[in-house]
Amino acid sequence: MSDIALNTSEIRQPALQTVNLTKKFGDRTSVNSLNLSVYPGELYALLGDNGAGKTTTINMLTTLLTPTSGEFFICGLNGVKQSEKTKGAFGIVSQDVAIYNELTAYENLSFIADLYKIPKVKARERIKILLEDAGLTDRANDLAGSFSGGMQRKLTIAGALLHEPKVLFMDEPTVGLDPASRRQIWTSLKALKNQGVAVLLTTHYLEEAELLSDRIGIIRRGTLVAEGTIDDLRHKIQGIRSIAIRLTRDIDEDQLLSKLEKLKMKFPVEVKRDVLRNTISFAQPQDGKLVRSLYQVLSWLEEEEVPFSRFATSEPNLEEVFLAVASTKDDIDTEKLGEEEADEDFN
């Protein structure tokens, strides 16, 4: 019996957990009964468009807003009843860069260390490590105001990690950054996962969530409408993937329409024709496999002798994912997506 009890106690516990977390502003519900868990070493991406409730959720979890109802736990501490104690267990990187431009990189981190009352010797060690990890060692004594946007964001992340938090909140940390800076931030996040830090990332970049996250939650109008691993969501994403064909020259529209009717027999969906761009496009059938769809389209192009210069597939945007998920239920209850994954994922 003691062995059974021991095994039960060793079940992995979430570093972050919300239980029916709700926030209302007057009659408007910004976050509605949110339930999610993030485990050590896991990056959970919370997707949503502007106004979906992502930032309000982060503000509650970082004790900046008091929940209307529900509760949350950070490293076992009740964030509502033990808000002051939880502050030492998490770090936060917001959309805005949280540094002092008139201070050097080292001075910025030293100031933060003083706020957390980190002993001087340990603070110096942590600052050295974090500057090295951020690739800023050679800029330690330069004013932060002279840094690029990406460097400033990396310095902000270093400050959030100075006190060695177990949970890190990142509220759209790559907004406004150039592609190179975004990739630098992605590299830093992958390293944090390997160190066992639980990361809650809010973003409206689908690509970012796909590359970084272990699990994804989609929040819409304050409600978590879908949750699953990348593979869980990939089936949904594939089902609404767009296939586009650019024609090499103008074709008589009546002739093209006749050819398209034959294509529609293979794909019983609406085909879109863009005369200005000289393209035709359509969504891959919901129940079809990508490889089969590509083969059928290429066969149609060859059989009908349709001249084309480009053939491509594209991922759906976040709105299309929302619509695909919401269409499975009239009411927006939390949906655990199917476990069947796509056999292929072509870009």
C-alpha cells in the first residue's frame, strides 16, 4: 500500500494551473471560466486575436488584476490568496520592453536584482550567466538605449529570469520585431524549456505557436474553444489548408470554367478565381489527405493542359482555425481535438 501511495504522490504536478478563472468588467466577460495547466519544461501557447482575453489572463496570473471568480495556482501557491508569495515564483515579459535606456545592460540587471533582494555575490553570478546566454556579454557596459529591438527584448527576458522563476509569462514578446530578432527570441524560449521552466506564451502568430509550443490553447471571446498538442491541431489545420495555382497566361474564362467543373468533381468545394492575380485556389477537402489532394490537382492540371507557373499550399490564418473549431459545436465549449494526425504536412 505504501508503494501505491508513493507512486500516486509522484504524479507530475502543473507549475501553473487555472480553475474556472473569470474576469468581468461590468456586464462584459473578458475571460470566462478558464481552465488550463502548464507543466515544468512545457511551453503552452495561448492563441487569440486582439481582444480575445489573452492579456487579461496574463494580468490576472501576474496579480495585476483580481479575478472576478475562480482561482489559479503557481508552483502550488494560491495566486488569489497568496498573491505576494507567488510573485517570487514567476517572471513576466510583456509586449513593452521593460528596461531603462539610460542604464547599461549590467546596471539594468543589477537594479532588478536589488528589487528582488538577491545577495550581491549571487546577483553577479546570475547577471554574468544571463548576459552570456543572451549574447550580450560584450555589450554589458553599453547603454540599453543603444541596443536594437531584439537586443532590448533579450535583455528584458534576462531581467525576468534573474530570480530563477519556475514559471515565465510571455505576452506577445515578438510583436513589432523583425524576423531575425523573432528567431533569436525563439531560440531563447527553447533553451528555457530545456531548463525546466514552464512558459505560458500568448501570441496571435500561428507560425510562432507551431514552432515553439508543446500544447496550444485557442481563446475566443474569453473562452477556451480548443486545446491540444501540435499534432492534435494539425489535423484541423490541414483540413482547411489552401491550395493555390498561378496560371502562366490568360485563358478564355468559359474554357477555364469548363475545366474547373471537372476539378470540382474531384473537390466538392468552392473554387476561387482571382482574375487580377490570374490564380485559382480552393480549400483542401476536410476529409482528404494532403498527398492525395496534391496528386489529384496535379493530374487535373496535366489532363486539362492548364498552363501554370506556381503551385503552392498555404497554412490557414488564425481566424480560419477559429472558424474550423467553432463550427464543430454550436456553443463554444472547450473541445479536445481528435488524436488523428495528418500523414503529411507540405508547405
